[in-house]
Amino acid sequence: MGAERFYTYAQKSAYVSGRSKGQLFALLFWPYVWFFLCPWTPKPFNSWRLMWLRLFGCKLHGQPFVHPRARIEVPWNLTMHDRSCLGDRANAYSLGEIELKARSTVAQEAYLCTGTHQFEDPSLPLQTAKITVGEDAFILARVFVMPGVIIGDGAVIGACSVVTNDMPAWTVCAGNPCRPLRPRRFGNIKNA
């Protein structure tokens, strides 16, 4: 993961936001909108949740699914493609961009973290880097994905893994730190 993927915010100190006043205003209201209007909705009310995400700038293509108990920090930094899924208590900590490509799944309690700080600078400015989850990729429960990581198309990331680097397409990966283990194979599927 290269340093060129990171964006550093212009901040006077770690206590002063690098965001515009309009963004700060929207971020003030977004948690309340989600908390009061979405977590109580049953799964089939997905279009209701998508409507609120769209109103706050989330880029939605086709028919993605967002679980009522998913958490999204900054909705306008989230892009979801057709049939992508953000699962139960999955956390899209979208201080920077997150893109879930078509048919990708982020399972329960997975954490996609796009933010860190530039520790070499005493003011500790916020740094963000885009996380991309490829088409048909599957991120299992309680995986932690670091800023700037690209998960390849069709990759499977094993439960509780910590993903610090890009993961290759159509590969089963797991561990802390996460490593490619073997190619993803498809056996004959028989009717039971």
C-alpha cells in the first residue's frame, strides 16, 4: 500500500477539523437521522434506508443492501454498486472513500477504516485513503480493513483477519496480518 494513496487534511492541530462548515453541519445531523429513522426498520425496508443514504450523498448504483444496524460514518464518502451488501453492525468508517463493487459482501461487525493520522507531524493531521472491495468479494465477520487497501474481485477474507495490504483477486486470504492462502476454488454444486 503506497503513500501516494493517502490524502492529508490541512489542519492546524488534531483538535481542529479539516472539513468545511457544510460538511460539519451535515455530520451533526446524520447520526440522528440514521438512529431515529433506520435501525428499527425490518430488512425488507431496504429502499427506505437507501433513500436516506441518497439524501445524504451516498452514491448508490442498482439495488445494494444496507442492514438496519450497519454504521456509516460519512455517507457521501460511500459508494455501493448493485447487490453489494453492508451487513449487521458492519462499520463503514468512511472518513475517506469506500467503494463496494457489485455483489461484494461486508459481513457482520466487519470494520472498514479509511482514516489514520500522519504521526511524523506534531499536529497529527488526519489522513484518509480509499478502500475498494472488488466485485464478488466476501469479507467475513469481524475483519478489520486498513486505509488504502484494495480487496481484489472474488477474494474471500477470513473472519477476524486484519487486512493491512492489498489482497489478490479470487484468493482465500486470512490472518493477522492477512495473507493470501490459496486460490478460491469452486467445486461441483449438487442438489441436496
